Amino acid sequence: MNKIQIGKQEIIHFIGIGGIGMSGLAQIMKTMGFNVQGSDLNENKNTDNCKKLGIKILKGHSKKNILNATIVVKSSAIKKNNIELLCSKKRKIPSYDRIEMLANIIDLKKNIIVTGSHGKTTTTSLVAKIISAARLDPTIINGGVINSLKNNAKLGKGEWAIVEADESDGSFLKVPINYSIVTNVDKEHLDFYKNLNNLIKAFTKFIEKTPPIGKAFLCLDDPYIKKILKKLKTKNYHTYGFDKKANYQICNPRYEIDYTKFDLKIKNVGSKNMYINDISLKLIGKYNVLNATAAIALCLSLGLQIKIIKKALKSFSGVQRRLTKVFKKNKIEFYDDYAHHPTEIKSVLEAVRKIAPKRKIITIFQPHRYSRVRTLNSEFASCFGDTDLIILCPVYSAGEAVDKKYNKVKFAKLISKFSKTQVIIVKDELDIIKYFKKNLINNEIVIGMGAGSISKWMYNLKNNL
């Protein structure tokens, strides 16, 4: 990739600055002293964070927005017919994808890159928490808001950058790597990759980019990663997981209502084996134990002390939209979660069922993208086994054209059949409010799931029930 020449006198315009990745990069560059502005169709928490740093936010897209711009950075969500993008090309303004700009910015640091189909945001946050606790003051660019920072990005003075890399469009292959974590590989974003084989090839290529002076940390519990390991040309990696063959093997997990404890057996790493007892994590679920173990393995490799690591994990306050408690009414608890893929949904519900075996779990599910529902129809049908009731919302299209072949009744029946649970179809947010006013009793756990407007609906419930 060619170096992007960026002068401090440039006016850098971000098209689609409201996205979590775009806003994070914009804030980093603003803090570095660059002249940054941006536009988006809607304002949100991400644009609010940008405004706090003095970044000019322009609502809507218009030719006027880039009159003074000398460089344009575009989100992957921006379509080719965007008026600002077309105008920038006509005026021959240099235009770059977010990942190209990000790669050039973090090339100035030593980079820890976290990727995978699921869990990368939480894992990035855990690594960031530990390295910050070690007073190394890292630069952080994450895919979710870290509660302790109240933001998803931070420019640090230290030599390390911790970056969540998005695999959805292959752009994770463009970022410079020193150390990396791959949490898992799943049937996701096949609209871009066309087939699973291409997806696996991309992850293989990513892992093989790890330089000799770095290391990759790979989850051995994942079946696709096991396949990738057989194809790797060099063994420049360590494995982690519950698998007995893992270098960092999770042992004796204990799951409680508001925390998890586990032990760690470390084998064939360095000159001697180790056993670490009673690692405490303020997160629930098997998948979060895996995320934490990845962070521990990497940070131990950097030479950080185990007492610093354990203390950081014990005080970790989480990431927004990862089973975030929104409010409690009487004994009914309401949560907001980003899960929108069958694997994520299944993992969250299994975790909640394990710690609340006798409580009624109600899942409000908003499917995200018609293409995802179509590709993973059978996986969605069987992933809700640990919930007692599903409230099925309309599909959040995320810019896709309406799929006229999608039938909500057939989809609901399929879920009910294979997950063996009750499904209620609603047409909008108001329907959910009406249903809850009539049917909530007490002691239920209500979880809103999806990557669309469901998060806003969950917070609105607080004022409407």
C-alpha cells in the first residue's frame, strides 16, 4: 500500500462519520492535530463524541460539505453514487477508504490487531484495559464503546496501538501487524466473500502476515481455525481455548450471575509450564472466558505481570451493547445486546440460561439484513433454544432492497419448530410496548438483540412501561 501524504494544513472530510469505525479514526486524527470534519445522514452518540473534540459535523450529504476539503475518507457503507463522493472525484480530491487511512495512521505504532467473526470488540477492549492498567498508554480504536472510556477511540502517548480489524470486506488484510488475535471464523459476510472457502483463505492470509518478531493467538476451540492451522506455512502462533491441546488451556470455569472465574494452564510456551488460579472476570458466559484468555495470552507474551492482568480483568466494566443492562422494573431486567448472527445469539442465550436456569427469558429479535437471514436461515431457526419466548421484529434492511421472498410467518414457524419455543410476530416498536404492558408478570429477563434500531427501542421501553 502506498503511503498517504497528509499535511496538517489539509482539511480531511469523512463521508459517513457517524459509523463507529469512522468516528473513532476521525477522533484519533483530530487529537493528532489534523483538521477534521465529517458528514452523515443522522447524528448519534458517535457524532456527539466527535463534536466534543471540536470536529465539525454536517448533517446530510451535499456538494457544499466538501467545498474546502482537500482529502476525503469514506466509510465502506457509502455507495458509489453518493453526491459527496461523486463531487470529490469530479474535483480530483484524493479519496481513501477508512482502512487505507487507518493503516497509514497506525503504521507509526506497534500494532496489536484483533479480528474474528465474533467477540473481537470485547477482546479488543480487554487487551486495551490490561495494557492501559500496565501504564503503557496505548492508542485504541475499537468497534464498540468501552464503558470505562465512554468512547471507542483514544490516542495514547505510548508505542502500542490496539485495533479491532473488520473482516467483513477483506479490509483487515490491509492493516500492519505486530501481534494479532483471531477469535473465531464463522459463516458471515458471504455476500462479500461469495463462499466459505474464500473467507477461510482470507483469514489464513491474515494470520500468515504476522512477522517473525510478533505472534498470532488463535482459538483452538474453533473448527475452522483448526483447519487453517493445518495449512499454515510457519508455526508463528500460540493457541488458546478449552481444548486440552491449547497452549493456554482454560480449566475449571465457574459461572455466576455477575462474574465468571476460571483457571489457566499454560503449556509449551517459553521454558516452563505455568498454572494460574482464580482469574475473575466481570462478564458472563463461556465465550467471554475465551475472549479474556486471548487477552491474557497476548499480554503475557508482551511481558506484562500476571497480577496486573488479573486486577485489570476483575475491574473491567464492559462494552456497550454487549449484554448491557438498560434498566430494571420491579424484578424484570432489560438488556441490550448487539448479537445478530446465530452463533452470537446462541452464545448469549446459553450464558444467560446457565446463570438463570429458572427465570423466564424473553428475546426481542430484530433480524439484520435480508441477505443474512437468507444465507443462515436454518442456523437462525435453531439458535434460540435457551429462550422461553421470541418477539420477532421486522427485518432491519441496513440499506438492502426489500426481499419480497422473505416471509415472516414462515420464518417464525421455522424458529418455533427447531428452537422449540414460542414466537410472537410484531410489526413495530409500539407493538412491543403494547405486548409487554399486557403480558409481563415479574422476574423475567428481557434481551433485545440485533444490529439495527432495536438498541434504541430497548432504551425507549424504560419510559413507556
